[in-house]
Amino acid sequence: MADTKRPHIVVVGAGFGGVKVAKGLAELPVDVTIIDRNNFHVFQPLLYQLSTSELDENEIAYPIRAFFRNTKNVRFFMAHAEDFDTENKVLITDHGDVHYDYLVLAAGAMTNFFGMESVAKHSFGMKTLQEAVAIRNHVLRMFENATKCEDAEERRRMLTFVCVGGGPTGVECAGALSELIYGVMAHEYHDLDFSEAKVVLVEAMDHVLAMMPDELQQETIRVLHDIRKVDVRISTQVMDYDGEELKLKDGSSIPTKTVIWAAGVKAVSFVKKLGAETDRAGRVVVEKTLQVKEHPEIFAIGDCANFMQDGRPLATVAPVATQQAEVCVQNIKKLLKDPNAKLSEFTYKDVGAMATICRGHAVVAMGSMKMRGFFAWVAWMVVHLMRLAGTYTNLTVAYKWFWNFLFGLRLGRVINDTEMQDIR
Amino acid sequence: MADTKRPHIVVVGAGFGGVKVAKGLAELPVDVTIIDRNNFHVFQPLLYQLSTSELDENEIAYPIRAFFRNTKNVRFFMAHAEDFDTENKVLITDHGDVHYDYLVLAAGAMTNFFGMESVAKHSFGMKTLQEAVAIRNHVLRMFENATKCEDAEERRRMLTFVCVGGGPTGVECAGALSELIYGVMAHEYHDLDFSEAKVVLVEAMDHVLAMMPDELQQETIRVLHDIRKVDVRISTQVMDYDGEELKLKDGSSIPTKTVIWAAGVKAVSFVKKLGAETDRAGRVVVEKTLQVKEHPEIFAIGDCANFMQDGRPLATVAPVATQQAEVCVQNIKKLLKDPNAKLSEFTYKDVGAMATICRGHAVVAMGSMKMRGFFAWVAWMVVHLMRLAGTYTNLTVAYKWFWNFLFGLRLGRVINDTEMQDIR
């Protein structure tokens, strides 16, 4: 790719932002390389449904190459971006160096354990497809193990599931786990006493869903507690976790073999190697034009970028990434025409926030409009179905949700990491 | 489970035979335990579609407990059956001993490499979900690696896919691989020269699909070769494989990084520990009543049993297992009423054979009726859809096939075994 005469634009990351940038540059007289360590794009907002056996891998993972089937100036390069040689405009990957004229960092975020190593070691993050599948396998295995366990204390430990973090991921995961346990497992594990099972949601602040108005925060806690039997613990901080006991700051602890950590994210660590200014979460600080300071040829968007607006960095959510992708594409087009062009400045247009709590219950806040309950849940489903990649998936996920709604089956309950012993 | 007063029937294996036996014993005054090392039932005839990215895990794997949701006398025990203590009527598993009054061995088969250790080490079997996923990941990775490889010889090696064995699995897999390569990959790997790609089908005998009439065997080879560009090599025997070169008996070799071994099966190895008479493929020789010789309390059915009919052992196919399951249930019911009852003798009613070659082409032989081409293919699809577990799957697989037929997308192209490095 080094001997090409056309400008080469390299996009790191095939999430919402990266895919949109590459699509935006299609059919231009440039060569585009989109790099990802996986060969698929993941619909991250529904990872929690994979981890709770509601959806399957294929329904939220989409082959990256399928996006660019008919756009021959975009090539996919499956590799792990590792470092930069900005002087020579080279991105260093585990599959060799890639020269760029313009570089777009859309590398995303990973779980932030805030330096708590034992927590990181024993609990589950939920930012990748592989992590979500690991949670699914572990949760299902806990039930199988519980049926074989004659020690009541140990059995309760197996059947206690803790989500840490009261953001959308933690709330949605806690609600979905509760549905899985009381709505599905309780019908099929005839030997288990489901009063021994418990879902706990732990949040350090005194509220959940920080981006929501107060009354929807209250509603969320009410539905989780009253309808879904989730033990919601706000103003509760995690101190340590050894795989058996989750230790809290107030001195108490929760015996559990399952901690799902959704309490924070940070930029993927490789972006630090750029040497540019980063914030506490490792995100690259960008100009209003989305360019990295002192590197006008490098843009950063989405979860790995820190864009200040109204005195605060924008949240790490999909709409920020997709809106930034549009401005990023505009600015690259301007630079291609004239390297000294005046670039567009990005402003995030708030599209509101939504979170589903459980079947039939969601909360939606858009500007001054607030919704809760069944119609908010339908709105949540419609928005997520529309955003899923590919028409096939739009239809099949709708069908699966409808089926799960009717029969509560959760057919995704497949433990696929059993050892391969004795198969040959 | 030891202190129960009701007769305890233990079924090993939740394949076609085992699930049918457990269902047949539901609602009787007995306790049934069905044991499997996985928590799911696999629709083995479509494993090749998982390995070629046509279908996803969920579409051919069904949670075992979902079969027995409303049958409270059947419990599922996830464990690996390891040995027998027939004197005390105990099955030994990796999760403890299980006492039985009657034992049904429906443990299935695994790949038979006929003692060729290096072949076993470097090639892929395709009898389990995990193996099929491993093939999928490997095949997809070969294409990604090929785009990065500048050595033409090495690239051809990566793009050469060999199926060994001309039975239904080998034929179907070769046809599906060819479709994947020329119908899907060729549209998305713009940098690759697909004249470098090749699918080879190797069979030791002088024909494929041994159970089919001669003209359908010829038709199969013709379609594979003329329409699907598969290099069909009959009368060709494999000698060795080191992961790079597949050595053949005639002294030639095929440079390839992918060998899918579908040339034979044998009973899972644990059934040998019973100490009863077994055949060369490790299958337990059973009486006409499906009882194991000298063990009237133990039945064996399906792929792990050797049942002689017309002087030959029955084939290891699903209809044999399901028909045997019916007679096995009848005989257990008789024994429960009267331990000295005269038991039913099994006779296999041939339901014919069918194999799909590729989109629009299949061969079907039922008695004197022979079909080929498009209508045979539709018949193949209808039969397989009807047999899939669960109404949800019946519909969704039909929908996916239709979608793949229209657009040739193969959305299952997800490499899900990438390393988890740098996600925390």
C-alpha cells in the first residue's frame, strides 16, 4: 500500500465512528484502510443481551468486509494497532507498518477498573463480544454447578450475580439477568430453590442513570427493585473482589462468584502511545475540528477522544461517535482539496438518552420530553432495531425479541467453551 | 438422587437418540437423568453450515433443559461420563457417581483418524459445535492472512481447502466451501486473485456417497466439479499431513493449511470402558432388543451402538438413532412392568438418504425413487427444517437460507477466537 499515488486514509477501529468515516470516504479518489483486531463490527449497546442469552453473536456482530463489498477503495486490514511513528506518518501494527496521509483514531474504549487489580482479575468487563460470551458461559455454568452443589452457602454464592455501575449497561444487565433467572431458569431448574438466587446492582453515586432526569432515575430504581427483585445499592462503593467476596467500602461484603463490572471505561491503551495530551480516562484531547493537537493529519473521534463541550468532555456514547464521524469526513475532504482550508468545528447535538430496564419498561429522555414504561420500551426497541447493521439483522432480532417476549425461552443459552477433551 | 424410590433411568448423551428416549420416558413414574458434557443438543447434519459461516451457533444448538421444561421427572446433569461400575449399577462422571436402574448409552460418535496421529493433530474434525466453530474461525482467518501474504506459494497454500471423505459431510462441506469462496469471499477480498483459491475433495474409494445409486454418485461428482469448481479426487488415499502438505498414497501431495477430516467416525471412547464386545469402530455390539450383551439393564443406541441387520452394521445416521430410541423406550417400559417381559426386537426401516451439493443441487434416494437438482434441494431443505429443534429455529433458519440465497452474504463470518489482549 506504500506505493500508491492516491492519498491514503487509515481508520483505526470499526465501531460506529470508524465504519461511518470509511463509508463517508467511499468512492472518493483516495485509498482507505480500516483496521480492526476483529473481523466484525459489534453493536455494543446490545452486548448485555448477548451476555444474558437473549441474543446470539451473529445478531450483534456484523462482518466488516460486508459493509465495503461494493466500495473498492476501502480495504479492511485485520490487525492490532500497537504504536505510532508520527514523524514518518506510519501506524505500527502486529501485522506490519501502515503508512498514512491522514489517520483517524476511532479505536474505542475498554473497561476501566480504576487500578483495582484484583477486581480486574476476578470480574467480567463487557465491552467486547468475547467478554459478553464469557459472561454468558459463566452465568449459565453457575446454574449448572448450583444444581450439583450440596453446600447452601456455596450455592447462594453461585446464584448471586452482581452488576457494578448504575449507568445504562449496569441497569440493563441487572434487569436482563433478573428476567433470565426468574423468567427462564426458574422454569427449567426444577431442583433449585430460586429464593437462593439474587441480582444486586451496586452504584457508588446516590443515583443511577446520571444522564436522566431525577424522576426517571427514581422510576428505574423502583422498577428494578419492585418488579425485577433487584437489590439496588446506591451510594455503595466497591473496595475489592477476590472471586468469592465482593468487599464494599462500608465494611460489608457480598458473597458472589459473579461480578460484572460496568462502572467505567477508558480509551484503549494504545492511543496513549501517540504522546499527545490525554485525559484521566486515557482519551486523546482533540481540537474543535477533531484534530489531535499538534497533529493536524490525525483525527480522533468517539470513545477514544476527549472533546470538551460546555466545559465537560462528551459522553462515550454512539451518537457522539457517529456525529463526529460526519464532521471528520467533511474535514478530511476539505484538507484533500486544500491543505490550508478552514475546517468545520464540531458541536454535539444531544439526541437524548434511553435505557431499558426489563421487558415492558424503559426510560427515555429527549430534551424536555420524558417517557417511561411500555411505550418507552417500544421506542427503545425501535431505535435499537433501526441502528443495527443490516436488514437481515433488523428483522431477525425483532423476531427473536417477539419470540422471547411470548415464550420467555432465551434460546441463546449455549455454553460454548467446554473443553474439547475426548473428542478425538 | 441415590435415595429415590422410583426406578432411575440414566441416559448418556443428548443427541437425537438420547433426547428422544428421555422424552419417551417423561410423565412415567420413573426418574430420568439425561447426561451430556454440553448443555445443548446439536443438530449435527448442519454442522457443516456452521463451519462455512452459513448458520450461527444458536441455529443448530438448542438448550437441553428447554426440551424438558415441563417434564419434571427428567433432570439434566451436565457432566462428562467417564467410566462404569456395572456391578453396583453406577455411572462414573467427572461430577460424581450416578446410580442407575437402567442405563441408555446414546453417547454418539467422534472423528476417526484411523490412528494417523499427525493427521489428527493438524486437521479438523467436524463432529461437535466447538469443532465446527474452530473450522469457521480458521477458514476466515486464512483469507485475512492471505491478503497480507506476499509469497504466492504460501498464499495458495492458505487458499487451498481440502475435505477428506466422500460421504455426505465431505460432499456438503466441499460444496459449501466453494460457495463461500467464489460466491461471497470473491466479492469482498478485492486484493485477492481467486484463481489461487481451490477446494479439493479427497475420497479413498472410487465413488462418493456410498449409500446412493450409481447415477446419483456420478451426478454429485459432476455438480461438484463442473458447477462448484471442486477438484474431486476419488480413489485417492491420504497418508500423512503435517499442517502444510497433505501427502497422498500415490506419492503426490497437496500444499494446504486446511484439512477437514470427514472420512470416518468411531464411538466416543468412554463406551469401551464398559468392557462389552465392541466392533472396530469402538461401537458396543447390541442384541436385537438393543440391550448390551450380558447387561440386560444397559441399552445402547445410535452412533455408539453396533446393530447388525442384513449382515452389516447399521449406518451412523440420525434416523437409526431416533428409530432405536422408540424401541428402547418400549423395552424399558416393558421391563418396568415385568423384569422378565419379552422385549421388542428392533428393525431399521430405511428412510433413504439425501445430501445437498450446493445451492440448487441435491441428491435424494428413497427406495426406488431418485431425485436430483433443484427439487431435490428443496426437499432436502424441508426435511432438515422440519427436524430442527424448536419452532423458533425452524422459521429463522428458513429465513436465513432465503436471505443467503438472495444476497449470498453469509453473515456468520465472525472470527470469535481472537486473543483478549489489551482489552483491560
